[in-house]
Amino acid sequence: MSGEASTAPKGNGWEPNILAFCCNWCSYAGADLAGVSRFQYPPTVKILRVMCSSRVEPAFILKALKDGADGVLVAGCHIGDCHYIDGNKNAEVRINNTKKALAKLGLDKRLRLEWISASEGLRFSEVIRDFTEEIKKLGQNPVKEVK
Amino acid sequence: MRRVSKTSPRSSIYNANVYGLDTKDIWTCLTCGLCPMECPQQVDFLSFIKEEREGKQPLEVAHLGVFTELADLSSKLDGTAKPESGDSKYGYFPGCVDSLGLFLHDVKTDFGEITTSSLKLLDKIGIKPKVLQMKCCGHDVLWQGKKDVFDRLKNYNKKYIKESGIETLVTSCAECYRTFSKDYDLGIKVVHTSELLDKLGLKINADVTYHDPCRLGRHMGVYDAPRKALTSNGANIKEMEHSKENALCCGVSSFMNCNEQTKALRIARMNEAEATGAKTLITTCSKCLAHFNCLKTEKDAVKKYDFDVVDLSVFLARQLEAGK
């Protein structure tokens, strides 16, 4: 994860490097649908499949940002649709708390929580496009590389 | 730690320094400072542990290292916060209570109340400090062997303190107090809130018991100030079986080793507190507070404890509010 994130080209050719945690039951299938339906979205996102959005610990998000990811997207099933009944409710609490912690560092806009169901391939591509645009406006992740 | 697992300071030193072995003993140590208290040769075991851990990978970090990651992340960012202007010679550093509240929301403790209470009490005794928006003091990363991260945090914080122009740094956290006093060379006075609270003039009239956090007690030798803050305000302290120099550890320091052994230690300490019959257990460290309250809110706990665990400044501020 760390090696991959830091190889993003610097300077003018810079493209955002977004890490997306997608839940196995909805969002990953949604991404799959976006693929088979050939909905276009920018290649700025690296998708990581997790079993549930509540699997995503705040530590993972902080580590991704620390190691140079420009944005982190956490995607799960809509509230009420969770495969594990209320996993996404827990995820919402966690991600919101992480956002508050990141707000102190000025990084809260680089974290996003979205609900994308398995049938929303179009929405997946829209979310990625929108998030990429936002990250482009924010610019590169301000973490300094330390030797 | 020896109460609950086979660990020996002597074998740790032998394995590391004489045989040159990688040993997990240096990571299971709680750095509570009880061994150097007992040692007839006064071996500085804590410094040994701190040096030995430097640059190595910790065996186990609790909460998946979320606090370590947060400190590491903030150490790599340019801090934007500027010190408050004003001519106050006191600075108050709240520590990491905000992130404790955010990432330990299961523990059901209002950590932010420590900050508001401390400021209220300082106001009462006529101190109007600047609230310092520094980065983490770096205590946890230092004891987890991440000296590089600690150095980055330290450099930033030292610059920040210099710019703020304060002459006394007040902190309500025992760990921050230890770190600013011993691991930073600030050249200004560092005090813990408990050292300032003996002249509030409250009449509490309640039985309480006091847990000495290792960082405030054995590391810094502050045993009497928090007790005086309680007794001079009318509280009646019922000491536990082990107190002051011999106080048991709350089980976890610098967010390492949350396992069966450390939980056994925590239960032992809570049982001692229960045996005193006091209705309130007071401590001066936000980590001790988190760990005791974690045990209290555990779903499948073996035993339920019916006393409150609160921070000293929160306790005093609540009494002040109640008009006592």
C-alpha cells in the first residue's frame, strides 16, 4: 500500500491517487457493474475489497493518508441494506469520528463515505468522477516525505 | 507485570545486552516503573527499555495503532495553528483528549470534559492560560520505539512553545507532564493541574480513592499534590492496598499490550478500589481513565463495578458546579 501510493507522478502530470475501500456485497459489485456497463470514470482510484464498510478501521484511513494517498473513499451498502444488518451504521459513526479527527489536521475533505448499492454502477462512476475533481481542486496530499 | 506473567527485568537486560537476542520481553514491559523502585542497585530499567525499543517494530499496539498513525500523520504535516496572542504567562495543553474521545467512543467517557473542567478550575484560581493547539506530545510514539516521529513532533512543539512566549506550561495529562518535563528540554516550568488545585476552597465531604498513574507517580514523583488537592477541598481519601510508590498499574501504557495479562492487572486494581468502599475512583491520567472505564463498560465483563471513575479536574469541577 505504501509503496504504491508514493509512486504517483509529481509536478504537472500529477493525477490524484485515491484509495477506495468497497464493501463486498454492494459497492464492489457496483464497481463491477460500472465496469461491465462500460461507464467511464477516471483511473485515479485503487479499489480494495473489504467484507463490510465497518471493516475499515480509522487506523487504515490514517495510514493511507500518512503514506501519501490523496483521498480515501469508503463505500458501503445503503443504510438498512447491510449484509451484516447494521455494519454500515457502525461504519458511519467511525468514519464521521475519523473525519472530525482529520479536520484538526485540515485533511477532512480527503475522506469520503458513500453508499453505493450493487445496482448503482452509474453512481459509482459519478462518485469517483466527483471525488477526483474535488481532490484535484485540493491538490496533492500535503504530507512530507521523510527519509 | 510479574504478578500475572513470567517476565523478568533481569532476563530482559541479559537477553538484549549480553546474549544479543531479540526478545519480546522489552515489548511486554508496561514501563510502569515498579521494577526500578524495588531494585537494590537502582538500575534505570525504564531508560533501558526506551533505548532498546528504539527503531524496532512493536509486538502489539492496541486499537490497531490508530493513535500512533494519527501522531505519525500529524508529524508529517506542516502545522498551521498559530499560538494565541495575549500576555498570559501560562499555557494550557489539553493533550490528546479529543482524539481519545473520537476513537474510543465505546468507552462512554467524555474526555473533552477534562479540558473544560481544567480551564474552569484554572479560571477559579485566577489563571487565564493560553490554550496551546500543539501536535501530540509524542509520549506514545516514544515508548513504542518510534524516535523519528517523536523528534519531528518535539521539534514542532518546542518551536510552538517558544513562539507562544509562555513561562509555565500546565497540562492535565500525566503522560504529557512526564514527556514535557523529562523528554523535552523546554527550559520553562511544567506543572500538572493537580499541583495547582489545593486552594479552591470547596467543601466536598465525600469518600474517594485515588489511583496514582505511573507517569505522575513513579516517573515524576508527584504523589502528594493530587491528594492535597482532594483533602484540602474536603474530600476524604481512602487509600487502596497498594498506593503511592507501590501503586498497581492500570494495565496499559502508551497504548501497548492490551491482552489477558494487562486486563488481569486492571481487574486487580479495580478490585482494590472497590475494597476501599469509596464511591469514586479518582485518577489524573486520561489513559488510566480510559482503561478503567473500558473495563466498566465491557459487555461480557465478569464483574460489574458500581463506583465512578473520574479525572481529578472533572471531579473537582463537578463539585464546583454543584456549589459545594
